[in-house]
Amino acid sequence: MKSTTKLIGAAALAGLGCVVLFGQNAGKLSSQEQKNQDIATKEMKDILQYGHVELANEVMAPGYIQHNPNVPGGRDGFMKFFGPRAKPEPIKPEWKNKPALILTSGDLVFFMYDREGKDPADPSKTYKYNWFDMLRVDNGMIQEHWDAATKNAPPQPGR
């Protein structure tokens, strides 16, 4: 129940992002919120974008809760899933795919990305959409992750 309540709160936070961004406290994170955002950034940028899955031991709790139905739970499950897919490269200060929006409130860090995909009705065309990732950071470790993923179909034989 706690996770559901936090998710609803984060959705409300995202919906009110313009208030956070343009309000009196725009850009003013508490020192703890900045630490949480830095930890979350390490997962989203250094681990996932630059392929350094080994850094999961530094920032993810062993009992990491994964709400993406395609990725196993736990830090070990995350590492086993992403390890074979990772192609480590030198970590740079800049993002490879910079979030369009980062909102941090307490222990929640919300990332929104602009994406482009093939139009299923006409594959010669593309369309723009948004993707999100949200992480809960507690005691200096990422405890939980949400995104917009739905369950993938099993791979087809011979493909």
C-alpha cells in the first residue's frame, strides 16, 4: 500500500511539475534531495546509458523492488538482466539521452524523456511520445523503480 500511495503522490508531483519548476523554490533541493537525485542519476545515466552495471552494488539496495514486469526484482535480478545487454563505455558528465524533466521531492526522483517511435499504422512515419522512470531512494540506496513498461510478448522462435 505504501508503494501505491507513493506512486500516486509522484504522479501528482509530475502533474504539478510546472508549479515546482516555476514556483518560489524552483531549483532549490534540500541537501538530502540533491543526494537522492545524484544516486538516481547514477542508475539512469551511468548504469543504464553508459553500461556500467557493476555500479548497481553502490547505489541499489539488495531488495530493490522492480515494477517493470520484464525485469526481475532485486539488485541481483537487475544485474543478471542488464549485464549481458550492457556495453560499457567511458562515463561522461553529460547524458547520452538527457531527460526533458527531472523532478525530485523527498525520496522520489522522477525522470521524463522525449522519445520517438515508428508509427504502427504507418512504419514510414514516426511519432513523438514521453517515457518516464521514477526511483525511490532511501538510506542512500535505490529501493524501488517504476516506469511505463508493459509486459513484452515472448520471443518468436527463429528470430
